[in-house]
Amino acid sequence: MVQSYKIGKKLVVALALLALVVLNLIMIPNKKPSYAADRSSYIVMEANSKTVLKGYNEHLRLPMASTTKIMTALIVIENCKMDEKVKIPPQAVGIEGSSIYLRQGEVFTVEELLYGLMLRSGNDASVALSIHVAKNVENFAKIMNVRAQAMGLKDTNFTNPSGLHDDNHYTSAYDLCYMSCVAMQNPIFRKICSTKMITVNKGESTRYFKNKNKMLNSYQGSNGIKTGYTKKAGRCLVASATKNDITMVSVVLNRGAMWQECANLLDFGFAKYSMP
């Protein structure tokens, strides 16, 4: 009788656990799939009013890879003339990750390096520009953080201008989207990040830059902004499009299907938003 009781009790517990699982499935029929233990996020925002139309984990602090360069470009544009000459320092040569293969002593304009930064995601270009503006990378990162604080961003911290991984280098989908909306108000930034292809520094140092942002060719009205990827950050994308004088900006962080997800978010934003 004692053995029978034990078996019966185990059966009751098993049935109770099964009931809980079934109940949870019934109560949460649209549970989202887990991306790296839900360490992913997305958002879509109307650029002028900063109205959020849809978001998921939008205030979660995450690494953002080369989408960092949105702030890098904005700082450079706000602090330099586009025709300023930059002589490539040794610190900007041979930087890991994406590169435009700068050589020590080459001379480019600020504008040319910005195209290399935004179209080809040149980590070497980010170092060259940061040294030009602030003497070194560390000082430039401090300027980036001051600018982020001035925007009221609470979940962002920069340690470098490129987006190479650092545990203290992070943002949120909301903050990244907000700073992107601010950046898109700058005509120089908007022109550069919407350019599909350009040839710079014709001569011995000629570079041909084709934009990595596939949205420019695949989504109607697309006009930016920046891709990003590291192993720890995953696939990241900030996408912008304008239709009928309305600009939407979408951000995905650590989302595998980043192109389609950003397109879907832009579609959702345009469908839901109406001018006040």
C-alpha cells in the first residue's frame, strides 16, 4: 500500500505540472521566440516628433557594434569643416574589423573619411577622425558621452568610436533610435548615409565605397542609416525611410532577420502614424 501511494503521488505531481504547462500555453499564445535569452530589442520611431510606434525591450542595454558610428559621424560633422585635411596617423592603421585600409601618411578630407566610416564601416576611419577631432580615442569617447547626455539618453555609454566590443560600451534601441533621429536632421549626415556608392580621393589613394546598407536598394523611400555586427552584439541595423514627408527610423539589436524586421517595423510605423 505504501508503494502504491508513492506512485500515485508522483502521478498527481506530474499531472499538475503538465496542467501548468498547458495553461501557460493557452494564456500566452503569442509568446515571442527567444533571441540570445531575449537579449535583443527593436523599435520604430517617427523622426520629427520622436513618437514611438512600436517597441520591444527598447530600454534594454545592449552592445550595438558599428551602429556606434552614427554618433561618431554626428560628432565629427558638428565639430569639423568637411574640407579639412586629415593626415592618417599610425594609430589608425591596421585596426581590427571592417576597414577601408588606410595607410600611414595618406591625406583625406574629413568628408571622404566620413563616407568610408558610414558606407564601408571603416574602423580605421573612425580612429583617424577621432584623433583629428580630439587628439585621441579616449577624449573622443568622452565627447560622445557628453553629446548623448545632452540628448537626454539614459541607457548609453561609449568607450570607442567604432563599436568594437567593450563591456562598458552599450546603448538601447530607444537611445539609438533617438540619436539617429537627431542625426538625420543634419543635412550633411543625411546626404552621406543615403549615398549608395562614391569614389573618393582620386589618384594614388583612390577608394571606391559601396554602401553596406541593403535597405537603400530594397525599401521604397529608404535613406539610411547604418549596419552593425560583432559576435557579442549580433546583427544590428538602423534603417530610415521617408514617405509623404514623414520619416520613420527603425532599430533592431541582436535580431537575426534584421533586414526584414526593419522593413516590417517601417511598414508598421507608416501605417500607424498620421501627421498631427
